[in-house]
Amino acid sequence: MSVLFFDIGATLADARMEPDGSLTLRPRPRVAAVLDALAAVRRGIISNPGPGDGAAERAAAALGAAFPGRFTEAGLVHWGVKDGRGIFDRAVASAGGVPADGCVFVGEDAQERAFAREAGMRTAPHPVFAPAAMEGRAVFFARIGLPEGRGLAELAAVAETTEAVPVHVASERLVLVMASGLGAEVLERAGFTVELREPVEDRSAFLVRDEGPGGLAEPQAGAAGVAGADGAAGRAEALYGFVAGALAAGGAPPAVPLGPAPGGVYLAVPAGARVEEVHRPGARPGDTECLLPDPALLSRPGEGAGRPGAGVRGAASGDGLPSAEVIAAVRATVTAEVLRGHVARLSGAGPLVEGEPVTVRSRDAAAQDNELVVEALAGRFQELGLRVRRHPFRWRGRQLFNVEAEHRVAGADSAVLVTAHLDSTASGGEFTDEAGAPRPYDPAVDPAPGADDDGSGTAGVLAAAECLASLLAAGARPVRSVRFVLFNAEEQGLVGSKFYARAAAAEGDRIAGVFQMDMIAGLRRGAVPRVEIHAGSAVPGPVVGASDALGELVARTLAAFDPAVTVQQLTGPADPAVGRSDHASFHERGWAAVAVSEDLFSTPEGAPGTGTRQYHTPGDTLLDEDHDSGFAATIAGSVTATALAFAGL
């Protein structure tokens, strides 16, 4: 007789900290069906409720509300940290004579699965695979090829019935999944090509992008997952070799290749191997993307959301530009002085909270100051009268939070999101030890002020919220809800936005459009001010045109806001930011989204970018000669005006 132990956060449910401090759990797709099918099996919990008095009680109450009658054996419920095998040994001991290999830990986190395996437990990376783990059947990463005439919706319908969970959509012809042998057989019988790769075990999946001229060839599905793409396969192998070598040099467990991916290579990365810290020389921003398993990944809920053209209404003028009232409010609130003040607090140039002594050394996801910044941002949004929720998720053994602040409109058809990422990194800097010898960046202790990346974008989101508050105070009323979201752990591969978008899709959220600001203050002295609007999506379908339309709205507003600025609209597969900022997490779900930035990438003609030269270094400070708060105000003001008009103001 087996005993199943489930992790909660992300595995069983998506978690939210509500404005009143309570915890809400929303069951993940397919979880209820799995629990019903395993009703006769003893079930327990191994979960970290987080620090603080009453955390376990809040988690227990939320678990009971989300899964009534599903976890009734109190002796099998274990709350605590999972930083070693200890809590898993205690779980085995609580199973009442069931041997360790008769106990199964079901959890999405690869490091936690590794600890469970040390304790002798079997593991499953998703609840769908709990029966496979109980029966000792392996789960693999697999490449699924879709033949001509078969669509992603058909694949979704079959995968929903078997032991298969999508991980990433490469194209209309290739999808990366987790699947058991049974799941692979079902998919093959349904007419799809299946290539089993490595067992999942304690591994996570990543996409690492190539930086060579033109990128890798687009993968095409075939018997081996890629047909007629010797150049792409060779370059994917070379990229894997570089990453594997770098990980080995640092003493990390080796990553395993899963074949070519769009513009790069898929890797299965064992627990403890920090692939997101490996970058090829000259790597572009966002060269690593974490991939999360999700049964609903192929459903694309965003494709049913309102199209951008329908959002410009209410107080917006007939030509699609924001109204004079909105422009005036933006110019009064989204100023260089305001943005500079916010960036100072976020980057350590001034106190994090006015009147208090704490200053920020780093917002890195591994730094202690990250949590303090989250609290300060949530507090500022609350002062503006917005409904604030924190969205917890775990990464590399730490509990992190996305911050969401919303002005909710009763009866609204959808929400408009203004976003940025709140974390920072200095992984591109040069560091030395006490003897003066070079050493790697230590994210837990080294300074990472991130004034431009992405303190400037975070400041822009704060200023946008302040602008909305001023308009609401003057009696303005949007017709769509407006939501300000700050994502954590973007520098680790879009982690926070991946968790956020996955949860929003599971909840049936309706998002009309996403406006992401990622690095908006970098402008070299004497350079022509140039703004990039990134709408390119690796995801086919209606999201492509919808994102292009959103980008066109921003471009028109920018041109009217400051005619001296050169606007570069980037779209389609040639957009160098495809998959490289948090807007991509929404593209993946079919939602229209754009990322607006300084001139980060070279032009199609080969001219170099004119943004900051302190990218990912300790020199990315408010005093950096490339940091231009006036330029940031132009970008943030234009994005704010576009978003508010899009919401009907």
C-alpha cells in the first residue's frame, strides 16, 4: 500500500496572500480529478507554509477550504522547511510501517524531489504522474511532433486524458512535454510523433537561447523531433557543450540536452545546477527561460480576450490617442523627479521607506533585501487605495513574492496590466576575493543596485499607479480594471511572471493587454533617444496580431508625447526580445502583450544599441552616466497614457 505526500504551492494549488493577510489556494488544473481517482490511497502533505506566527494554521485552513475532505489524516500532514531530507524522513516515519519506497512525494520543485529521493521516497513531478510513481514507472521529457493537419487543440484534448503534461510550445509542430511510457503510447496511437528523451527525476526544463548570427533554425517536427536541420542540431549541440562545460567547471551536476529549441536548445537541469547563471560571451538579455509544466498550457485562454482596438474608448479620442485629460495627468505625475525618487529608494541611493534607515543593497532573488522591497512596494500601493495581493512562489529554496495592486471595476470585461520586474542582478560584474583573485558573483551578498534593470521599470509602474490614483480622485472612471504587477525572479528565467501567468490562466482571468516596462532609463550621452517596442511572439495564433496592435498604440502615443524620440517597433520572429522579458509569459497564454524598453538591441541595420553600458553590473546605479530619468519619464509616461486610455479613461 502506497502513501502519497503532496507539496501544495504550485503543485496542488496556486497561492495568494489576500489584502486581509489570509491565504487563498486555487486548485491547479487536473488536480481534483487526480485526487478523486486516488480516493482509496492514503494522502498527506509536505509543505513549507512560510515563516511567521500562525503560518501553518493559515496554510491548514486554506488547504481545508480548497480541498475539503481530501487530506483528513492529520498525522500525514507535515509543515516545515524543505532544505534537506529531514522533513521527508519524518514523513516516511509517519506512514505507519510503509517502507520509504512505498511513499511518494509529488512536487514540482526539482530540489525538493532530490531531497525526497535521498530519503528513499519515490517522486512525481506533477500530480498526473502520481500513479506512475506508485507503480515504479518512469516519467520522461518528450518531444511531441504534430503532423500536417493536426493542431495544438487536438494535442491538448488527447494529453488531457492521459499521463502527459505540456511544458513548452516550440511551434505549431513541436511541443515539449512530460510523459510516462503509458502517456507516450496514447499520444502515438492518436497520430502524434513521440520522442522520449531523459527521465525527469530531479530535473527541471530550461530553454537556453543561442547568440550566434541569426539564431538557430526553427525546429520542425519529424521522427527525431527535428527534420532536415543539421545546422540547427549542430549549433544546439555546441550551445549545450558550452553550458555543460560551465556548469561542470563550477562543480554542478551536468545538464542533459533535450534537443534543439526555437533559437537555442532545451536542457534538463538537475537540482542544484544554476543554469540561469551561465551566459555565453555577448549574450543578449533574457537568454535563459525556465519552463513550467502545466496541463492547461495548450488551451490559450487569452485568445478569447478583448482585442486591443476595442479598448480605446471612453475618454480616449477618436484617433486612438489618449485624451488631453489623461495626457495632462500623466505629465503632472510621471515626471523625471518622481521616477528618480522611486529609483533612489529601490537601488539604495536613498532610504527604502522615507524616514526609516534601511537602504537596499540588492534586489536579487537570493538577497535578503528582496523581501524588504516587496513589503515596501506593497505598502506604497496600499497607500494609493489599491487592492494589494502578494503571490508567493518558491525558487531555489526561497519563498518569493510577486506584487499585484488592482483598481477593480465592477462588471468589467477584462483587466489591463502595467508591469515590470522588481528583482535585480549583477551577474555580469567583476568580483574578487580577499586575495584579489577573480571570483563568481555571489547573489546573496554582492551589490546589485539595478537602477535601470529594472528599477526604472518598477518606478514607472509605481508612477503609473500614482497617476491613476490622481485621476480617480478627480472623478475619472475606467471601464476596465487596471492592475499593476511587479514580478520577482525575472533574472532567473522569467520565473515570477511564469508562475503569475500560469495561475491567471488557471483561474480564467481575462486580460485585455499587458504593458511591460523593462529597462527604460538607459541613454548614452549624445545619442539620439530611441525606444524599442517589442511585440514579437514565439507563440502562433491571434496573439501575434493582437500584440502588434497593442504595440502600435504605444508607438502612436510615444510619437505624440515626445516627437524627438525615435520609435522602433519590433515584431514577428525577427524581434530580438522574443521570449526574453516578462511579456513572453503572457504571449505563452495567448494574451496580447508588449515590452517597452530603451535601445537595448542593435538595429536591423546593425547599429549598436544606445542603452546603458552597465547592464547586470554593480555600476547600474542612479549615478551611472547612462541613466537618464527624463528619458525614463518619456517612456513611462507614454506607456501609462496608453494603458489608461486602453482601460477606457
